[in-house]
Amino acid sequence: MSLKTKVALSGLALLLTTCAYAQTAAPMRLRGTIDAIDTQTATMTTREGTVVKLAITKDTQYAYVKAMQMSDIKSGSFIGAAGKPGKDGSIEALEVVVFPEERRGTGEGHYAWDLLPESSMTNATVAAITQGTSGQDLNLVYKDGSKKVTVPKGTPIVTIVGGQASDVKAGLPAFVVALPGEAGTYAASRIIVGKDGVAPPM
């Protein structure tokens, strides 16, 4: 086998390994502050204090959060509620995202979340709203079941607004969904930043 052939095969093997890794790597959720951004890369310091470099691609999506009130949540609203275990098997909300109608069904279901240890995420339709002893109680229904979520007074409530690259600026709090690559690199799939003093709470 010639040296040229060996080099070509080695390159092919590396390419296949990289592709396989990209296809199987799970998305990461990064929370922190944007340090710098240009047309190709962004740098952020995570809440854990780690500096992360993010590759910006043509597929990177941008958004920002806008403050909402409990009164904006109606029966039939589709929301996402991160929460922690409450009393009697209920969930105490840590934050609530009110999805715009065009994003109804996003991530529907109930599953583990990494906002806090033992936290969960419930993306579901509001079936009923009642006044509880420690806040508003939401009966949430999704395709595989239902959950009761209590929203204490003062819980951050936001909606997500589609944005553009110019919305992402140094110093802004950010929630980033990224695909891990090799050597500690990440490719940003979606960057959601704070705006007008409202930080992404998810």
C-alpha cells in the first residue's frame, strides 16, 4: 500500500469518526454570560465558571426572552415549567416559559432537567388554573400524562421571541443549546439571551 493511499485512508477514517461522533453526541445546555461574539464564534462564561467557545454556523438560531405575568397564562396555553419536587408528589415551579402559538408542542412531555439537582421540565398544555395555598396551581396535560405544578408568587415567567445575531451582545445572560465537538469545542444550535433586564430563567 502506497504512502498516498495510507494517508487517504487515514483521512477517511478520521472523517467517519468525526461524523459518527457528531451524529451521536447529545445537545448540551449551557447557562452563563456572553463574553464576546463575532460572525464565526462566541465566547461565554458558564454559571460554573468555565469559559466556553462556541462556533457560530448558518444554522445557529437566535432568540431573547420577554417578561410575562401569571395573568398571561390561560387555560389552553402551552407552557414549559422547570420545577423541583414539591409536596404530595406535586412540582414547585422554578420558572415558566409561555410558548408562542407557533411553537406549541415544543419538547412536549415530562423529563429530567438540569437547572437544579433533581429538577424536571414539563412542557404541556394548561388544562386548569386554580388558587393554591402557596401560589397558582396549574394542571398540565401532555400526550403521555399529566402533572400538577404550583407557581409560587415571584416565579420568573417569560416568553421566547425570535431574534437575530445582533441581539447577542457581550455582557448579556444567555441560555445556549450546543452540540459538543472534539477537543472541548461546541457548535451553537440556539442562543437565547436576556433583554431589558430579563434573564433567561430556564
